[in-house]
Amino acid sequence: MRFSTLAVAGFTFLAASAFGQTTHTWTGLVNNQWGTAGNWNTNLVPVTGDSLVIASGATTTINNLVGVSLQSVTMAPNTAATIFQGSPIVLLSGGTIVDSAGFDVDYLSTGVTLNGPATITANSGNALIIDTPITGTGDVTFSTPGAIIFGSSVVHTYVGATTISGINYVHTYEGRFPTASPITLNSNLFIYGVSQSLGSLAGSGTLWSDGPVSVGSNNTTTTFSGIFKDDLGPAALLKMGTGTMTLSGANIYTGQTQVVSGRLNVNGTTVSPTVVESGATLGGTGTINNTVQVNSGGTLAPGVSPGTLTTGALTFNAGSTYAVELNGTAAGQFDRVVSTGAVNLGGATLAVSSSFTPALGTTFAIVQGLSVTGTFAAITAPPGLSLVAQYGSNSVTLLVAAAPSAPAIGTAVPGNGQATVSFTPGADNGSPITSFTATCGAFSASGPTSPITVPGLTNGTPYTCTVFATNAAGNGAASAASASVTPFTNPAAPSITSATPGNAQVTIVFTPPTANGSPILDYTANCGGTTATAATSPITVTGLANGTAYTCTVLARNAAGNGPASGPSASVTPFTIPGAPTITAVTPSVGSLAVAFSAAAPNGSAVTGYTANCGGITATGAASPLTVAGLVNGTPYTCTVFATNGAGNGPSSAPSAPTAPLINSFSAASATGSGTITASFTGGGAGCSYSVNQFIPVSGHAASPPNGSAPGATTFPHGLFDFRLIGCTPGSAITMTVTYPTALPAGTVYWKYGPTPSNTAPHWYTLPATIAGSTATFTITDGQQGDDDLVANGVIVDQGGPGVPGAPGTVTAVPTLSEWMLMLLALVMLVSAGVQRRASLRL
């Protein structure tokens, strides 16, 4: 509510003058002006140092004193409201204003100017309304046996401390204390209607508010042990300034507590949701029965020295700080926060200070809650103190632990693109080792124990490896470096450049592959399952089958084992010189032999030709038979054949049985000495040849006809030609041409001695022949007349020669056929027995 303000004269208390202090009591006989002497019982105008008493019955008085500083102004008891108006009351140092007017409402509407400490008192039953500003310099004590009320929108500007005491209250009623004035509240203070800024707040009284109250702008440190309550609405507290404010009472305001700057210690209790802003700190050993949020830059520091702060749900935002002080290991010797709700660490920084050096392995339970989520983003601690936060489901324990000692390096064993590193762990330094990390060059791998395999290495590149351990305190120092180790694996596949066939073998030329970190020990070539090993290229694989096609591969071997095989070579077929042919037949011809044979084994390379050799005379050709020409007819030859292929000449065949070329022409001296006779024939088939050819006399030779059997009066100037043809085609005919050394006389006929189809007993008869000059030509068919065996068996036997009539001992004329035949018949009968015997011997 707001009281009506009436114009009331103000009056001024002045300091004592050089003539002493005068107390003036108001009579109001003249008017309501303080500067009128007749209004005072002293009939004097008040001067500096005087005291004024406004007597009973005065209502509105006006201070019109100029340049007067008063010692005190008292409203004497009365039943009416007392109102001071006019100029501000100027008080001397130690001055007072006392409202003792009685059970009413009095108004101080003049304003007050301070010149030092002053006390304004409302006695019991009174309500003093101050609706004009208090200015000047000096500490002000508001004494409240009664009530002191600031008028609407009054803003006091005095410079000095404010003390509120008594059993009643001060009510600002939208008025404001000076923003920097330290407030000591040992009574009741009601602040409502406007936000209020207090330089600081101390005391044991009760603060009521329905809005935000800012405290601490004067940067001083105070303790308020009283109670902060809601009034008509929720009250809120804003901690300002760099000083520390401690709330040690049972505060029950429900608006927000915002720690904007400086430090707020809650050593009592609050029920206010609390926010800590950047640059501000919340601490204490009391209880905040509501949520606490620490924003980025803000700090939660439980305790005053080490202690425990209890909160509701607690949230740290990223960038905030949880400050913990360690003074010992026992309960109460280190800071901790206990939350009755959930705790979210939110990536805050844990800042630890310590007045002692705890032993490794020491633990401090610094956070307790219904649940704990999140972690601290970082932990800061004094030099030499290594700390680790251990997170549980509902707690955080601070562990004194250093990073592990360096492991002792063992062996580093190379593998395929990797090294396996063995080591002995070092000391864990208060926190169990959680992992080890092995590093080889730029590559690392982690594991829970030794050994650790580091992959990703380059085969063939040497590495040294180190190991470090990790525990909750971080990474420890690295071990000494291992001996140099070079990862390796099986070699790559060689590249075949050529595969060259040979005799039951293939020679493979290849390009060596990448060794992949380990020297190549040897290479193995494989051709169809047959292998050969050598230290370098080329490799010859033996034991292959000539004529069989092979594809070959090569693989390399190093300490890791065999590498992959190369791609297969082009198909290659081993070969050698061909085998020996087998002669199946040698067929003579005139002046040549036809050698037939079975094909030689090619031995992997196609036979390009054959060579037949008969007595040093050769013939070549692609296949059987081969005809060797230029031979001497009738001379026996043994023949061989060899084959030729890409590898060269093969071995010769076994020699054939001796075979002579066919004789179809024969020359020799006549049996009579008449000269050389040549007898040649044609026909009879390809194999027809002389087996007997000789010029014999008509008698006296073992082959001659019986002595005396020759036809009478016929001479044989050249004797007879005795021959035998073999190998002729059965039933074939031959034509014989006999050339004599001289021309045959006219009338010469060709006589023959032997059987005829009509007379199988040997006898002389003429053979049809053509005689011209020195040549006699006749034809004989195998098995017919002229062939003495009279069988068509491929053998033609003949004996005969040209007979010249009229010579001694020969028949020169045959007068008549019947006479001739009679003579011949008689002759045949006389000698038939002897001739028959001789002819049998010749056959």
C-alpha cells in the first residue's frame, strides 16, 4: 500500500555550535515553518548543532532552515501523523532521527543529508515512511522497534554501510538502498516491487523479497546467517562482485540463485535452483535442495576449506570446472560433492589443489550421486601429483596414480607385413595397466598383454620397435628400441620369359620376383609334375617324355616358404633325334634298290626326311620307300635308313639283307671268240632280272646241249646265250635283244634247245625272232614256248643262239618239207634218250 504524502515542513539537526547545543521544541504558534523563531519554545531559530523535538499535535511542518546541520530530530509522541516536508534534514555525524509519535504513520518527506554515521529509528508501534532519498556520506543504522518503510521509487544515494536492527522491519516498498552499500541485516527487510541491488549482505535477520536481489557489487566478503524468504512471490538471489558471500542460514526462497561473479558459499541450506555463471564459484559445506548447474567458465568448489557440499541434481556444462582441495585422506580432509539426484560431469575440468603429496594408489571419493554420467575433459593438479578419475555408475573416485613405467623390450619377430613385439611390463604406478602400445616406425598396435603384433609394415623395410603402457593416468614412457627387424613374406611369382625344349627336358628362363623382405633361397620349375630346383635362372627340368606337350611354372622360396607359381609358359614339347627306322623290304630294280621301311619314332619333333644308304650311295625322301639309284646291277648291297628331325639325324636302321640291283642287260665275250655280245631285255615286271646270264659254246660246256645234238649244216658262229630270269611277273612277257659283234648273215634264225608245250623233251627248235644286222630280237612269255620250265611262275629259262645255215656240219637246205621232217624225225629218235637225260640235268 502507499500512504498519502502531505506537505510537511522539514527541520534540520545541526551540530553543536560554539555556544553549546540547544534543544528546540515545536509549538507552532506562528506558522509551520522551521525557520520562524516563534514556532519554538526557545523563541529562537535553530542553528547548527541544535536538536529539534516536534511536539504533540504538530502534523505537517516544513524545514526551511538554510545551512543548518542538526544533531537530532525527534517526533514526540502524539496521536496524529507527523509529516516533515521542505528541505532535506542535514544531520551532523552521529545524528539521529527518532519517530516516537505513537501508534501512527509518520512521514519523513524532506530527505536526509548525512555528514557521518546516523541512526534512524521507528519506535514500537510507529511506522516511519521515508519517501525522499537519503544522501550524503555516512553509515546508516535503521533501528526497527517499529517499522521503517521506503516510499515508492525512493532511491537512496548515501555512501556508507547500512545496518538494520530491531524486532520489526524495514520495507523498501519499491525503494532502493544505495547499490554499493554493505547491508548488515539483523532484523527484517522486505524488498518487493522492484529488483534490489545490495552492495553486500550480512547479519542474522530475515530478508523477504518477491523478486531478484543482487548482492555483492561492493566486492566485499560477508556471511549472512539469517533467512532469505519469498514474500508475495518467489525471491531470487544474484551473487555479484568479486567478494565471497556465505549463506549459513536455512534459506527458503524459491527463485533462482545465480552466482554471477565472485564466490557464493552455501554453508546452511537453500531450496533454490542454482546456476553458476562464467567467472563465478559456488562452494560451501551446506545443502542445496535443488538443482545446481555449472555453466562454461563457472566453478563448483565444495567446502570452504576442504568440505562436503550437498546438492540436488548436478550438471556440469562443458568448459566448467570442478575444484577439489586435498588436505588429507580422511573424511572431511578433501572436497567432495554429494548429489541427491543425477550428476552429469559434462566434460568439465577437474582442478585439484593439494597441501600434501598423497601416496600412489590413494583414492578420494569426490563425487556421489544417484547416478553419474559423463566424464571430466581434463584433470589439472600440482606438479608431481598425477591423478586419475575413476568413474562408477554413481560415483567418481580420484586416484593418485602416475603413468606406468616403461616396459622392458624383448624380441621383435618379423612376419608378413608385420612384427610381433614381446616385452615385460613395468610398474603400474598406482593404477592398473589397461593396455600396451607397440610402435614400429609409423605403425602402432595395442593389446592387453605381451606380445603385440604390429601390422601394416612394408616387407623388406627394417624397423625398430618400442612399447609403452597405458593406465588411467595416461601413457607411460616408451621402452628402449628393439633390435632392427625386417618384415617379410613369401616371395612374389617369377615371370617366365622362355621355355626351350630339349631331349626329354625343358630349359626355363625366368625373371626373379620381388623377394618380399627375405632373400630368395632357390627356385623350383614344374613341368607337368616333374620338377627341378636351382639357385637362379635358367632351370632345366629333365625326365620328361619326348613328344609330350608341357606347360611349365616357376616358384621362388625364401625363409617364409614357397611363393606363388608364375603364370604357365607357352606349351612346349621336348624332343630328340628320331628313332631308327626298320627296313621292311629292299626291292631291286635295274641299277637301283627301293628300300621300304617303317616310320621312325619322331621323339618329339616331326621327322622331316629319311636317308637310305646302300653301299655308300644314298637317297633321301620324306617317306618310305626310298629308291637308291646308281647301283651296279647284280652287285649285292646291304642298305640302311636313318630319319632326320629338328634335333638332327637319328640312328641308322639295322642293315638289310644283301640285295643286288636287277640285271636286264649283260655284256660279255662270246664263247667262240667272235667278240663281245650284249643281251638286254625289257618287260617281265619290275622285279624281273637275270639270275643266270652266260655265253656258252654249242657243246663242251656244262650248260651246253648234248654233244652232237646240234642241228646239222647249221653253224653257231657266236655260240649260245644261256640265261635265267627270276622275279618276273608270272605269265608276263619279256623281249630280249641280243647284239652281236658282227652282222648276222642273211638266213640266220634263232635256234633254241629245250622243251616246248607240244614236246616236253628238250630238243632243238627255232624261236621266232627278228634278225636285223647284228641284232636278234625275240619275245618269250613266262610258262609258254621259249620258257624251258613251261610254268608261269615268274622264272623264265632259256638257251639258244643265232644259227647260220650252210656251214659245214649244218643243214643248208631243206628240199621239201616232208623230206626234212622225215630226216628230223629219224635224228630225234636216234638221240632222244641222251638228250632227254642232259636236259633233265640242266633243269
